Amino acid sequence: MEAQILVVDDESIVREMEIAALSGEGYHCHGAQDADSACRILRERTIELALIDINMPGRSGVQLLQEMKEFSPDTAAIMVTAMDDLETAMFCLKLGADDYILKPFNLDRVILSVRNALEKRRLSLENRMYQRHLEAKVLDQTQQIKETLEELQVAYDSTLKALARALDAREKETGSHSERVRGYTLLLAETFGVAEADLGEMAMGALLHDIGKVGVSDNTLLKPAKLNDEEWVEIRRHPQVGHDIIAGVSFLQGAAQIVLTHHERFDGKGYPNGLLGRDIPLGARIFSLVDTLDAMTSDRCYRKAMSFQAVVDEVQRCSGGQFDPMIVEAFLSIPKHRWEEIARKKFY
Ligand SMILES: [Fe+2]
Ligand SMILES: [Fe+2]
């Protein structure tokens, strides 16, 4: 489609001359005798280029240019001016005009200038479209990557949960112990003020804490009676075995530290390394409390579940012994129903 051009000049002879020349080149031309009627036309239709006389009665071409660039910034502008007003012409270039033509003018010069300005306009619009397309594409791909990563994360999580469920199934009476302690760990860690970035490895560590029990024989693991010394040695190996199983997986390295230290005690009397106090990773100090909580609030073949109050008393008694006093404090600040929501059962 041919470009639409607006010729603005108060002298009708000049205007008609320009329109005739440009129409002869195949452009669709409109004429305006002053700035006001030019603005009307510019607002009514898409004008690709305006040829604007600077010196007109009423508002000048400079004012028209300024207004036009505000509401129709993509319309190209060529200013037409008298020889003695070069300074104004230069000022118009600063305001966004593409070119200026001195009166009296040669029509070939007008046609050439129009052609150049339209070509420049076309390239800049094309360039802008390309940029927008590129931005949209980058946004779209970023979104796709994000979704893929999220899917991957869900796949990791469900794989690990399946593994944890398999472990739980072996020690029948504990039910979904692993998932419960994962939930408890998150609750206690958040209450304690652990940074969100560190919650993931704590959750994984809790979920997989007993993975090393795959190395413990059924005879020992499921023995209903008291364990002998040899069997205790076998059981006490499970943190190290568990650590070694997952330490090679890059995204489980933080969890592996928790698995290794989940039976350490704050007073240094735990295993396998007898770590003392805050030498024990925070995730393991948090976990050991909730592991005990879950053991005490679950029915076992040798005893019924304890009441929540009895658990609270026991945890307080073990503050500074088995447990870190700061973590005991965080535990005590959490009401019973928050734990019950995770366990989905009532504690008595
Ligand atoms: Fe364990
Ligand atoms: Fe456990």
C-alpha cells in the first residue's frame, strides 16, 4: 500500500505543487493549510510522513512538530523553511524531524528526502518489531525453563518420597514416619528462623535420615527383643552407611550431612562421632528432636503412644542433654495443633 503523506503549508500554490509531485511518485497525499487542520488529519488516520512548513500564520510548524511527536511519534517529519532560518531547521532536527528542505526548493530534492525518510522509518519500525519479538521469545523460553525445572524438582521429590516410603514399609509399625518427620522438621526449622534457602536440604535430610538402614539385616532391624552388643554395632553403622549412599549425589550433599549426624546428641553422647553441641549441623539438631517427637507420639508394639504433654515434659527434661536448648525453646513455642496438622491425627 502506498504511504500516506500530509503536506502542511499555508501557501496553496506551494502545497499543490508538492502534492502533485508526490502523487506522481505514487504516494497518497493530504493537504493542510495550518497546524490545527494538520493535527485533525493526523489524529484521524495513520500518516507515515508529514512535510511541514515552518512559517505559518497561527501555530508554527515547530509547534506542530512538537505536538505531532507526542501523539504520533512514528510519523516521519520533513521541515520546509526559508534560507534565513537555518537555526530553526537545526532545532527541528533535535525535536525529531528527519530532514529539512530550504525554500525555494527543487521538487526532486523533496521526493528524494521523502523517500529516504520513509525508508528510515520502515527500518526503525522493523527493528522495533524484531526487538519486541525477541523479548517475547526470551520471556517465553525463560518461562519454559522455569516450568521444566519445577517439573524436575517435583520428579526428584516424588522419587525420594517413594524411596522413603519403601524404607518405612520395612519397619512396618512406623507407617509414614519419614514424611511426618520431614513435615515436622520444616515446621520447627521455620519457627527457629532457618533461611528458606536451607530448608530444602533439611527436608531431604529428614526424609532420608534412615536410608542407611538398608544395610541392617532384617534379623536386627525387626528383632522384637532387646539387641545384643553385636546387633547394636550393626545398627549404629546406619548413619555412616546412609551418608555414603547419598553423598555422591550433588543435590543431596547437604542432606547427607544430616543423615550422618542425625543420632548425635547435644551433650556429645551420640553416635557415630560423638559430636558436641553446635558442632552438630543445625539440620541434625532440629531433626533429632522431631524424630523423638514422632517416636513418642506413635504407637509401638512395646508401648502405646505418649500424650503430647508427656512428650513436652520429656523434651524439656532432655534440653541440654540430647537436645539443643535453643531448639527446645523453639519447639515449646509451637502449639500442639500445628504438629497435629502435619501428623493428621490427634495427640493425647
Ligand atoms: Fe536413624
Ligand atoms: Fe527416624
